[in-house]
Amino acid sequence: MSSPPTLELTSRRLSRAISISLTVRNYPPADYAGIVVLQLPDNATAPQVVKLLETFVRREDWLAKLRLRLAIVEVWRVRFRPA
């Protein structure tokens, strides 16, 4: 029996949250110039990933905020977490 779609979606989100948490624990942003984590849909294509990264690096204000922090880059927003 397959999981209901909402349960599957929640499970994926939780998995990603745990992955980001482990990334931060293993690689504290304060020990680096900054860390960028991409949160993309499962069906994201390589050109979409490249476009998202290009958009991020072209924004000087975002790069300035990145120093010693974690940036979580999504298609529709960028969140910065303190070190």
C-alpha cells in the first residue's frame, strides 16, 4: 500500500531538513566563507540548477550576507541562517 501524497511530501521535507541539519553540524558555516545548500524539486534539471546558482552569485547583496553563514537557496526564496 502506498503512502498518501501528503505523508510522502512531509517525509521528503523532513529528510531534507535532516540533511541540512547534518550538513551544518558536519560543516559549521562559521568555519567556512559560507555554505550554500540548494533545495530543489526532485524533478529539477541541470539547466535549472545552473540558472539558480547564476542568479545567486550575481546578487552582490546575497554574497555579502553569505559570509560565515548558511544560505538555503530555493526556487522562490533564499534564507540565510546565522553561524
